[in-house]
Amino acid sequence: MSVEYPRVFTISCPGSLLANINANGLIVPGLEQIIQYPTQWVFVFSVALSPAEVIEFDNTLAAFVCPPLIDPNTLDINTIPIIGEILSWDGTTWIAIPESLQDLFETISADTGSVLAASPTETLQVIGGAGITTAIAGNVLTIDISGTDDLGSVTVGFNTTFALPLTMTDVLWDITHTQNDTSVIEHDPVNIERILIKETGLYFVNFSISFDADAGEEQISAQVLINGTTVMPGSFRLASEDDEINDLSNAIAAELTDGDYITLQSMASGTGNTCHNSTNFSVTRARGTKGDQGNTGVPGGGSTVSVLDDGVAVPNTPHSIMNFVGMEATDAGSGQADIKNLFGSEFQKAESAGISTTSSIAFQNKVTLNTTALPAGTYRVGIHYGWNHDAVSNDFEGRIMEDAVQLGELHKQEPKDSAGGDPTGTTQRYYLDRIFYRTLTSGVHTFDIEFRTDTDAINSSIWEATIELWRVS
């Protein structure tokens, strides 16, 4: 028996003791207060008891309650809480914890804001957001982030062919082909010419205009406008044609801001030119929403890492395992691991802007991209060049080569124009854009743009040739 606090005794006893006390009363000299807890009783005396009085108190309890219900070993000298203290159950008995030793949160902070408990009944709410739910079961709080692998994207078109205007005018889109996340990007249902940007970041913008040019050489042009005032850098495109159906297309990456809107504008140099309903305008956010939590990894060797999310420790950190989903993790040596985003990595390009002309039927090289040593994976290869041909009855030909093997079909086109006042022999200006998704082995790869005339001694020309490559997965 402890004698640290000789005024207070704690005893384990059944709940029926309360009925006995209420019915008969427990008369013990000096007993000041009786406190009932779920499995114990506390007896408080006005003065300290001597060892003989403690034995007498023990005997009184044994006489008052049936002896088989009293285990003398449960009679213990303890304490009851005073102001500032709390009672804590240690599995065997109640312990009074002084204020200086109480492990409590006074303030709870988040990425933004904080809260200070202002009353004994204060409630802290944990509320989910878009794609996030919260649940409490017992003493466990679960935060479930159910994301998607899809990128926010919109593709629009229109139903009816229309005459191209003589000044730059917004195209009206009355069809929404695809739209998967209006919290990121949305086709405006009221101002149908607009694509609404709802998340700041990088976007891929693509358009393809199918047009029918009137007789006589006509110029067709298009551009993307930001907020009705600013031409998106790199978006302007111009093509010329003579009584033919052709396409005018472009692909641009642009940084846009939440609250922006973009439109596609088009025009023709003369009347009688029409825009077909195979025209489309596509805008895609270059980053998806946060994905689902990855599977638990294989246990490591026991080392731990503190994991922070925007500077705030994630629940249950430090962790012994870190699983990178949708990323590439490599050993950089000296105890360092490099983590790299796969999409958009390994970017490289080759360009040749000047005009090159040949009258040979042998393919001529315009530009070559010799890559660095690439890791195996899927890559996007983009091709762009301008071209013309000084003849009305034979063709310009162009091809794309990967490691000396032709990619896709041969570009073969008969422009039907010659003997102009231009250094190339014709005043035509045609542009071509092509995209290939290639599964490449690890190592160095070579890509070429080659061109020729299909009839000897007839000039074919090429300019502004670009090969660009980046990793997709």
C-alpha cells in the first residue's frame, strides 16, 4: 500500500455498491466525499489516516460489502484531480495528470488558417473538397482522395459550313464533342465562341480548319485570341490555295490563367471561300488531377523519411516506404534518388528555318534530329514545315525518317501553281504538321525530314522545318 497521499483511497468494486451506500449509508469517521467512476470508487477523508485507521477502514468496507467482492489488493492510496488536472485511466487505475504534463493541442493549423479551442465543447471539422471525402470510425479519421488519370480537355466543332469572312472573326462552336472536367476547362454555353480557362497552368491548344478556296489563288489565315485582345504567341497560321479543299492546322503550348478565355479566329483574302464543318478546336490541360493513393510497397530496411505535402507533414509520417506513382525514380548515386516527371521529359528539337530548294528526284535532307541517349518509353514526335512546288502538273514529296525507316505515308501533293515572282518560282505558301507517337528502345535515335520533286528539273522548296520530341510515358 502506497502512503504518498494518505487522505485518498481508490478501490475497485461493483456497481451494486452504490445501491448499498444509498440505502444504508457508509459511516466512517472522517470520510468527507465518495466519487464514483466506471470501475472504481474514490473515498476522500478530511484528515490523513494512521496505519491503524487504514486497517479499520479496510475492515469497515469488508463488513459493509460482501467479503467475496472485496480484494484487499485493490485498496490503494491514490489522488483525485485538483484544478488544472485531468484523470487518465492507465488500464489499472485512474491517475491524476497535472497540467504541465498534459499532452494537448492548443492550436491546430493548416495550409491556410488556424484554430484555437475557445470552449470545452469546441468542434473541429474535417471537410473534404473536390474528389476528397472524410470519414470517422471510432478514433480513426480517414481522408479518401479519389482522383482521375484523365486530363481536363474540351473539343468543339460546328454543324453548318459557312463563308469565311474578310476580317479576323471568332468561329462560333455549336457542338461540344468532348468535355470531361468543367472545373478545369469548359466550353462556354452562352458565349459559344469561347473556351473558359478555370485553372492556372500549361495548356495544349490545337486547331484544324478545313476550307474550300475559290478559283484564283486565295489566302486563308487563323489565330487564337486570349480574352478577346491578345494573339496567342505562335498561333497564327496562313495558307494559300487555288480552287482546292485543304486544311490549315496548328498546335501550341501556352501558359493560361484562371479566368482567361480563348477563341479561334479565321478569315480569307477574298469572297467565295468556305469553312467546312470538319473543322475543330481542342484545348487540353497539361496536368491531371491528383490520382488515387498507390498500393503499399514492400517493407524497406528500417530507415524513415519525413514526408511533407506543400510543407505540411502528411499523416503518420515519418514513413519507411515512399511509392512514386506516374513518376520515374532513379538512383543518382551517393545516397541520392532522382524523381522525375515522365510526361514532357527528354524534350529536344532540331530546326532549319531557311528556304531549301531542289530540282532533283533524289530525296534531299532538310533537317536531322540526333537524340541524346533516351530511356525506353513512349515518345511524341512532332513534325512541321512549310513547302511549295513550281509546277501545275506534278508533285512535291516529303517524308519523315526514323533510324532510316520511313514513318507513316509519303507526303505527296500537287499545288497547281508555277512561274510566280518568288525566288522559289511560285508564290504559294503551304504548311504541314504531323504527330507520331513512337515506342522507342533505349539509346540514340535519328529523325530526318527529307524532300524532293517527283519530276526532274522542277523546283520543290521547303522552309521552317522543325522536329520536336518529348516523352509521354
